[in-house]
Amino acid sequence: MKVMLSEVEDEGLISLMGKTVTIFCMNYIYTGQLVGVNDTCIKLDGAKIVYETGDLKTKTWQNAQELPQGSWYVQTSSIESFGLLK
């Protein structure tokens, strides 16, 4: 049986604009305030790269380092999953 997903307006990354998101990518985990989304990339303000998560139920990362300039772009093609963890 095939199940088709329908497109829902203002769903997915767009629905998380202005919130602190966590982005799991092929090689790294990024976190920051989502301030931009287009077809090829997203923009995070106050961006950090997470090297060690620790327990995902806690409110702090074990080791998250700020990226230069505070804003960072991530290619949407490398995103595996995303959401609000912190």
C-alpha cells in the first residue's frame, strides 16, 4: 500500500522560524536560532556545532562550540533530521 504525503503550508522548517532548532546532518549536529530558509540552505543565528550531545533529555549540550560570526548557513541537502530539543 502506498501512502502519499501531502504538502502542508507552513510546515517543516518554516514552522520553526525564530526558534532554537537542532539540525542533525550527515557529519555534524548544529544548533541555533532559525532565521532563514530557502530551497538550498537554512541560516542559523547564534550558531553552534555540537561535538558531544550528552543526555538528549538535559537542557545543555555536553560540548557545543560557537561558530565564527554567530550566523551560519547549512545546506538543506545534508540535513537528516531537525527539531526542537533544547
